[in-house]
Amino acid sequence: MKHFDKNIAGSIILKQAMQKAKVFNLIFTSSVGMTGRGHPSSLNKNLLTNNYEYSELIVEHAAG
């Protein structure tokens, strides 16, 4: 659960702070893309091996 708290909740807090500060651009990169399993856009939950990777994928999709 710690990965969900840090990755997902932390990303939500960051997005809220950015909106409050009227910052609308963010360069986002995720360590899931560095796992060596192909292009990040081709990742899906069936390829992920642990909760950390799954929480990163959720954030990637939310960042859109």
C-alpha cells in the first residue's frame, strides 16, 4: 500500500498544487518505462510484476 500512497496520492497532491498555482504543463516520466519490457505505451497490468509498477502505471494513465 505504501507505493499507492506515495505514487498515486502524491501525484494527486502535486496536480492540485499545480492547479492552485496555475501551472498547467508538466514533463512526466515514469520508471515503469524503464523496466525493459518495451515501449511504455505498450505496458498493461498483465505485464507488471509488483504493486510499485502497477501504481506507476495508474499514474501514467492519469497523467494522460
